[in-house]
Amino acid sequence: MNLTEFNQSDRCEHFSCPERSVSPAVYILLYVCSAAVVLLTVCGNMLVIISVFHFKQLHTPTNMLVLSLAVSDFLIGTFVMPTMLIWSIESCWILGIGFCIGFLLMASFLIMLSIYNIALIAVDRYLALSNPFLYINTISVRTTCIVVSSNWCVCVVYTVAFYYYSGTFTSSVMCPGECVLILNEGWPVVDLVIFIFPCSLIIILYTRVFVIAKKHATAIRDLNNHTRPRTQKITSLSMKSERKAAKVLGVLVSVFLACLLPYFIYSLLGDVIELHVSTFQKFFIVLYLNSSINPIIYALCYPWFRRCIKLIITLQIFYTDSSLINVLS
């Protein structure tokens, strides 16, 4: 799950530092577009964070997972994307070995955190749909916060341990102009297993979620075709709500997996196919663009998020008791 990882046998000539061959106008345009993407990522995810934090009606277990994902996306937009885009535009690492170490640590940690956040969302939707009564009685906001905190701690510990034990950083000794981690034997396999496990879990659980959602849709149609007592009506509404949440988060997961696919292929075939540094830079840019897309998905699929944006932009969140405003109706 690491930005640039290579075995000791990899040769340094893959990391030549080509001179920039674009015109000044294109060069400036690339930086303007990069700044726009970073601004969209940071501001969009900040709106999600403020919304879930501020409005008490949004303090639900699922939204705590959405909040964790938004925070990781915000950190990617703040610390990782600007550096990655500069590196890609300049075609050379110009920030030194110290910044290289910090960048690789932060990038790897946030990639891992995002993957496991998505996996937790898949688990949450599966539990909510497969056994809604058990979910309501056992999964609380407090429980979810403990799980989220544990996820962050595990990702931090694994990332630090991986970089401490796995290899050596180099920026200018062997390969001038590049930020590279040379891995010891065996660690790439460990890292790939840690990467494949949550991805497999996401695919398996969301396959189950869609099967269950289809069964719920059939059950709802059957209920609608008969005169229903009040308890059945409540059950129908609850099932519809869970199905809608599953669909929206299904879109979120699908987009994430699509953005992750190039990186996944690189992780599997990186040792077989020789790739230039600029190629896997593009893979990671696609992966990081997912952090820009997520707030757009929320805005398109969640009416409550659009209402929250309006309240935030108009500064109504500073009114007395604004946290009690009903944003779900």
C-alpha cells in the first residue's frame, strides 16, 4: 500500500529525471487545475466534516464511518495531493529526503486508512440489512467511534512498523530527483496481503448487500399489495431507508474500487511489468481523485448534505441551537 516500493534488485535507470518539455502556458494551466482539484477536495470534505459534527440529527453509526472517511479524504487533499501533483508536473522530486520520508509515511497511512474505512462501511451496511433489529440494538454511535479510533491506531502502527523494518529511503544518493523506498525481501508480500484482504471483504459484503436489498424490495412490494397493519408499515419504511443508504454507499464503494483498480493492478504486476515512475504516479493520482469525488457523491445522493451546505454557507450554523435543526426532512 506504499507509494513507491521496489526490491533491492530494481535498477535505478527507471528513475531518470526527465526535463520538463511543456510550454509555460501548459505548465501554468497544470498548476491551476491541480490547485482547483486540491481546493475541491479540501473544501468538499470539510463541508462533510462540519455537517456530521455539527448537526446532532446526523450523529448515527453510519455517519461516524462517513465522517472518518471524510477526515482521511481531507488529509489526503491537504498533505498528499499537492505534493503528488507537484511531483507529477515537475517530473522530478524537488523537496528533499526529509520531506520524502514524511510524504511516503502520510500517503501510505492514508491509503490504508481509506481502504479500511470503506471496508467498515461495507460491514456496517451488511449488518444493517442482514439483521436490522440486532444492528439497532447493538451498534451505537459510541461503539462505532471505538471501532473507528481502533482503525486509525492500527493503521498508524502498521505504517510506522512497515517503514521502520521494511527498507531504506533514498532521494538523492542512488537516484537523483526521486523519492524511493527500497524494500527488503518479503515485505511486499505482507503489504499486498494487508491490501487484498479489505478489498476482498468489500466486494464480498457488497455482493451480499445487493442480494439482501433485492429481497427487501420484493418484500416491500408484497407488503404494498396488501392492507398492512401499523407494524408492517413501520418495517417497510425502515427497510426502504436501509436500502436507500445501501445504494448510496454502494455508489461510494463502486467509485472507490474503480479508482483503486489501477493501483491494484500495479501492486499485483509491479514486479513483472517494468513501469516508469510517471506511470505509477498517474495510478496514484487516480486513486487520490477519489477523495475529490466523494463529496460530490454525497451532494448528488444525500438531500441532507445539500441542506447542510446551504446552512453552512449562509452561516446559519452560528445561530443558537442550530445543531438541532432538522436536516433530514
